[in-house]
Amino acid sequence: MPYVAKKDREILDNFIDKLSEYIISELTKGKKTAEISIVYRHTIKKMANTILELEKTPLEQRKAMYDSKNDPAEIMGAKIVQVADSYGYKADFDGELNYSITRLIQTVPKKMVEKGEWKEPFRYWVYAQTVGALTRSALDINRMETDPKNEWIIDGIVGTLFDIKDEYKRRVNTAYEAVQIERNGDCYDTPYRTELKKVDGGYQEVMKDYRDMLSKK
């Protein structure tokens, strides 16, 4: 879950904002605004390489490496490790990584709308491209070679990316689907399915009683 302390958010948010501006500049360059998955993948790979590089370096030595990066994605990766190191135990970078990418994939679409490049911050294609980037990045990072004693770092990054993908589905796409079902009708009519019900303030997905449906046939 991407729920890091407020003081950490205040640090990370500044770098997330700068990274989002870099991604948008890459997307708008040549008007390739639909290729968001490609830019996301390149960004995530650089972040992962930086995290791996720093995490496999002894703490006292890597302190001098925090500010050694120039690329926006590498700077973000280094800042994630630096914030995590303040807690003094291994693998804390997973939470900061989750928060940073979770915020990034929401900030970029919002800014694309503000800049007039997109009409809406979320459509199905945006979801599919984002999930594709997260999934392919996880699979690519899974193939990264490192000393066996450092494989836990890769495991953490891969697990975090899949978790971000799952949370994005649960928190964002599910709500989008509810609106589309209400607007356009459901596309599922199989007996085994969930069904949308209106509740105070929104919608709830419930399991359809297939036995009742079968008894009516």
C-alpha cells in the first residue's frame, strides 16, 4: 500500500512533480501522446536500475551517491532510497517506490489534460497502457542479473510493480467500469457474474445469485 508518512510525501512529491514534467515533455515531443506506456517503461527501468545500484552498496558508501544522478528518473530512484534509508532497515524502499509510481501515474494524465493534450485524465486506453507498462517493466526487471545475495532487491521492485498494478485496478479502473456500466449497460450476462447496485453515494458490486437466474429458464 502506498501510504508513506506525510514528511516523506513532502519530500517525494517535489521530485514526482519534476519527473511528471519530464515524462510529459517526452510525450508531447513529436505529438506522441499515446505512447505513454513506452515512456513509463523507460522511466521505471531507470528508477529500478538506480535503486538496485544503491541498495546493493553499503549504506555508508551510498550516502555519497544520493545526489550523483542527473537523469530525472534516476534522481527519483535515488531519492526513494535516500528517504527509505532514514528508517534504518532494509527493503523500506518498496513503500516509497509504490507511493512514487502510484502518484506519478495519476499526476501525468492530470497534467496532460491541463496542458490541453488530452480531453480526460482517464480512459480505458490510458488504463491499458499504464498496466501494460507496469507489467512489462516487472517482467523485464525480473530478468535483470545481479549477485544472488542481492536478488531480494529485484524481488521487492517486481512485487511492488505488480502491487501497484493491482491497486490501480481496484481503486481506479473498477470505479471507471461502474460509471460505464451505468452509462452504457453491462456486457456480462453469464449466470456467474457480479452485478452493479446503487448505494448511497455511489455503487457497489455484488455477486449475482445464479441459481435464481437458472430457475427462471
